[in-house]
Amino acid sequence: MVAERPNLFDFRTAHAARMRANRIAGDRFLDQAAIEGLTDRLAAVTRRFEHGLWIGETLPRMMEPHAGQWKVADFDEREILGAGEAQFDLVVSLYSLQSINDLPGALVQIRRALKPDGLFLATLFGGATLSELRQSFAFAESESLGGISPHIAPFADVRDMGALLQRGGFALPVADVERLRVRYSDLASLVRDLRAHGQSNALAARRKFFLGRRTLETLSAYYAAHHGSDGKLDATFETLYLTGWAPHPNQQQPLKPGSAKSRLSDALGAVERKL
């Protein structure tokens, strides 16, 4: 019997972080920038979507014009979407897949919720997100505690996401990335922004106690020395945009290997040499 893989994220902790963010009602500039990126990509699609599914809690007002009718749903603690099959021609997710343990399984559920030729758009944080804070935590805990514990979740790599969309059954998968660098006056300001976005540590294996003073002082000093200048601290945020379509016979299809009728070297004006 194969042992069940332990969860990477704790659902209740992630949910509590989102509820606290709603109460804080802070400046969610990352969400706003990502919503603008999603609407830009939708504006480039010439078709009209009638039935849209928003995966999350509240449909942003900017998204409303992009579908005739919207339904709002989210994954439950068992990571079941419960949206039915072939019900929607548009599904959109704004970071709502960030704390999903079985991302391939979630993508399969989303693809099943789409009608044939339906569009899926989503944002996730990319691999370089909070790289400065990750390095600082690792150094500070190694110096003060003799080991490290998980504080920053592993983020997706843009090079892997196209293959993951294909694995989920999507056609014409595309994954692209936008990077934002934010400057903070101190570490506390960065932590406040993460809480305001509902992005506190929700890892199942996280330590359940506060960091000691020595660790915090070492972390702050390392961060300032290696990722700061002019009295400011740099923080990197990467947003991955995922696009995929539910398969349909009328979609464009890749050519079979060896079926090309012209050479790439002719198009490039280059000389072709055999190895």
C-alpha cells in the first residue's frame, strides 16, 4: 500500500489568513496589478463569454463585463471545486490556487468545468517571489538555531506550468511571467503587506512559535546588508499568468513532425550545414 503524501499547505491556516486579510482591508496592490493583467488578456480575446466561473471569494468589479453571468466558487478543504462539468466557457482564478496541495488535480477539475473551447485564465506567484526573504530566513535560522524551517512556500516555475496545463488536459497552453520589485522602509512593512494580501505562512510543516529576538535581529541585518540600499529593502514578486483552452476539434492543431513544407534556414536566410 502506497503511503499518502502529506499535505504541503494547511487549508485552515490559509483560509484564516484570507479572512484576516479581508478584515484588514489593506492595499492589495499585487491583486490589483494581477486583475489588470487578467483583464488585458481577456480584452485580447475577440469572442463573447456567456457563463463565467470566478474561483475565489468575491468577483472583482473589473471582471464583471467579461462574461454575461458569473458564478463564484472555491475549492473546499478536500480540494473539490464542485462547479459541475461543462458548465462554463470562462474560468478565472486570482491566486486562489496558491495553497492547493494537488495542483494537477485542481487543473483537471477546472478543465472539466469548462465547455469545449472554454478559456481558463489564472495567476500564481512565480519562483523568484520573496527570494530575498527566503534567503534571509535561511541564513538567520542557520546562524541562531543551527537549522532552518519552512517560512516561504515553494512557488511555481514558469517553465513547468505549460507542461502542467497540458497534463491537466488543456489545449494551447501558455505561461508567461511579470516581475515587480517593491522597496520597503523596513521588514515590518513587508510583513504587513503579506498579511494584507492573505499570504502569511500556511505551510503545514511551519514552526508554531514566534521567532526569537536573536533570529529576528540576524534576519533583519542580513536582509539589509544583502538586499537593501539607501535605507530601503528590496522585495521581488513574480506573477505567472496561465492560459489554457478546453479542447475542441475546431482549434488550431500542431503540425506533425516532418510535415513542414519549407526549411527554417530559408526563412532565416541562414546556411544549413549537416552535422
